Amino acid sequence: MKLDDADLTERGLEPSGHARLLILACGALAHEILAVTRANCFEHIDLQCLPAILHNHPERITPAVRDTVAEARSAGYTRILLAYADCGTGGHLQQAAAELGLEMLPGPHCYAFFEGTEGFVARAEEEFTAFYLTDFLVRQFDAFVWEPLGLDRHPELRDTYFGHYEKLVYQAQTDDPLLTLKAQDCAKRLGLAFERRQTGYGDLEKAIKEFGTGI
């Protein structure tokens, strides 16, 4: 069903000729996406996020994306950027994006976005013993890593999960000394060497700018 101007206005969308764009994203990227859209004054871009905790159950990501896209289409969105990587879906998410006509960022996971997917993938074999944290995961380390793995109750499991890792790489999207200290503490708790990389928003920022300007 095509929505008329009154329907669009009621749903918070722009009338015909000024269609709004939607970014459908992992909740772990919400802060960064909002930072980019606000910095570029992309008021015509809306953001909808799925729960970041879905990464603990990647088989649920693709069905959740399909359901949310159906709702978004019915609300009048014609262009949707899927701000996800493969994220452990084994190619199913990319296949769904192609079937649904979504624009999607390439890459294995968001760590690649921030460092630049091409370079990150090229270095993968050299860094297979690195465990990565972003700003989001540093803030949510206990909720997304420590507690789900049971390390708060069974610290002896540390070697089971992290015995093959050598270092923790903190990909810093912002320059926040407190986050850096917290990331250092995460590395200490995991018994890993610490490395900080100032990545900014990387390929994620580029994709949003291209999406927002129609390039």
C-alpha cells in the first residue's frame, strides 16, 4: 500500500519528494552512527537499532532484520542502509540484504569497519591472536563479555576462552582517557597485553556520508 502525505506525516516521515532514509543497525553502533549523522546535519536520516546482545545469538540476527525491514517498508522507507557486517551469520545476512534490496557495509564484523575493512582483512592472519574491543564493548565489557561467559562466577574459565589470545586491541572511536583506563583494566582481567588504536569511525563514517548524500 502506498502511503499518502498525511500517512507519512503521521508516521514521522517526510511528504512525497522528501523521502526519509533509514539506517537499520546493531545497537552496538548507535552512538557512533548518531555522532556521524549529527556532525553532518543529516536530519533526513532516521536510525533504528536491534539489540546488540543479538551478537551472542547470531542465528537470530537475520530473522530480526527481515522482520524489521518489513515494518520499515510498510512505514514508507524505500532506502535502508544495513549497518551490520556478517556478524557470525555465515553469509545469511548478506544474502537477506541482497534479497531485500538493502545497502550493506561489507566486512566480517564491526572491528573491520573501524580500522578499514580492506586493511583489517589483509592483516587478519597476522592478528589472529588479538581480541578486539570498541568504545561500546569497553563500556559494556561486563554485560557483553565477562558475565555472559561466566567469568564473574568461574574465573578459571579464562584460559578456556582466552588462552589462545595474546593481546587486547582497543579500537578507540573517541579520545576518552577514562575509556582507555577501562580498556586497560579489561586487558588486565583477561591476562592479555594491551594495545590502543585510535581508529575514529572508519568505513562506517564513509558509508553513512555516501548514504546521506546519495553518492
